[in-house]
Amino acid sequence: MDTTKQNSNAWDQKVEEGSRYTKSVSSETVEKGKAGEWNITVTTEKPVPRSWFPRQLEGLKVLCLA
């Protein structure tokens, strides 16, 4: 089984369905994130507490899916 291909196909299907997780964010949202104004959610409703993250994210690799 090619898990990368399977994952790619699954996300392609989500795009076709119009899933909110496949929509691009605005330039304004990106700029706010760069300025330190960001949040990450695990569910559609509730952001992960900032205390779960290091104080400084600069230089870290953060995998964001969706």
C-alpha cells in the first residue's frame, strides 16, 4: 500500500467536497500569524491552549494539516 498516494487521494476528495479544511487562508491571516497572532485548532470549535506550545516558535518546524 502506498500511504502517501492514499493520503493524497483522500485530500483530493476533501477538496472536491469543498471541505473547510482545504480552503486557503487570506494574506491578512498569514501576516497576523507571522506577527504572533495565531491559533491552532484540533477540532472545528476549540483552539489549542497557547500554553501547550513553546514561548518562541521561531526556527521550529510546525506541521499544519488543513
